[in-house]
Amino acid sequence: ISAIATPAMAYEAGDWLVRGRIVQVNPNDDSGSLFVNGADTGPGVKVDNDTIPELDITYMIDRNWGVELILGYSNHTVTGEKGATATSLGDVIDTKVLPPTLTLQYHFAPDSNIRPYIGAGINYTYFFDEKVVGSELPAAGAKVKLEDSWGLAAQAGVDIALNDDWFVNLDVKYIQMDTTAKFSNVINGTVSANIDADIDPFVYGIGIGRKF
């Protein structure tokens, strides 16, 4: 109540804002065909959602401008999606995704208890611990590698003051994330395959932060 009745301390140049969020990663995916030994087999893939903890750190350059680094990793399953082969392929890849993202933010109302902001920046996505899964593709020695990705990122959010130091945060981001999955030794142990995929997730978050 007191946070609503009286203004909380404003953001100032040199402030550090540390936020912990729970985020929902919702891929807005689109993929090309699966190529097996160079032949177009037709089906695409779909990437599932994941809910994860996220840490982000903002350094305020001045009262309105800040730079934010977003850290966290998610785990996703890739599934055959299009046509009749969606049923026969099923799950094809399990992978972990580390997408550190750096954005430049503009904070509209640094003196207010309700502080909306927008941001834009760049994302680097590292895929790791990839595994071939399911019943159709795996074979002895089957492997898959997802290429790392660079892309743009955009965000919008709001900090709602609880007192001089603590605040609640709501945030949404859109991240460009494109990759090519390259399979080797799948199906009968000799077949190679690859597929291009645009993952492009929306990331919805809620959390709490503190100013230092």
C-alpha cells in the first residue's frame, strides 16, 4: 500500500537491477522438409514449450537507458509434425538450449512506481546435449547436431515497485532463433538427414527484482 501511496526511489545512473523470473518459452516454429540422404521426404517438425527459471541483470547507463543480460536455459523435444509421417516419426530430438540475450532498454518512467520499458538487442543460441530419440530414427551410433544461432531480440515489460529497492516484474520477449539439425547414422545406421527450423520463441515471464 505504501508503495502506491508514495513514490519509490527512482532509477539512477549506475544502478544494478537483478531480476529472477519464471518464464514460459513458447516456440513460434516453422520448418522446412526433412532431407534424408539428400532426398526431400516432406515432413516438418514442431518444438515443444518449456517453463524455466531465468536470471537477468540490468545496468542503468542513465535514468532512462539500461543494458540487460538475460540468462537461462531450456530443454525441448522436437517432433515430426506434418503429414502422415508425423505419426511415424514422433519425437526425433531432445536438446538443451542456452540463449544468452543482450538488450538495450528504454525505461519510460524512472521516477514512478510503475516503470514500463521496451528493449531490443541480439541473441546467441547454443544448442547442447542433443540426442536422437524416438523409435524411427535411432540406431547404433546415431547422432544429431544443431547449429548455433545468432538473431535479433525484442522485449517489453514493466517493473512495479514494492518499496525503494524491491519490485515485481512482468516481461515478454521475442527472439529470432534459426538452426539446422544434422543427423548421422540414423534409421539403419548409415542414413544421414538434415532439416532447417525457425524456432523464434515468445518468452513470457513474471518475477521479482531488486535494485542495488
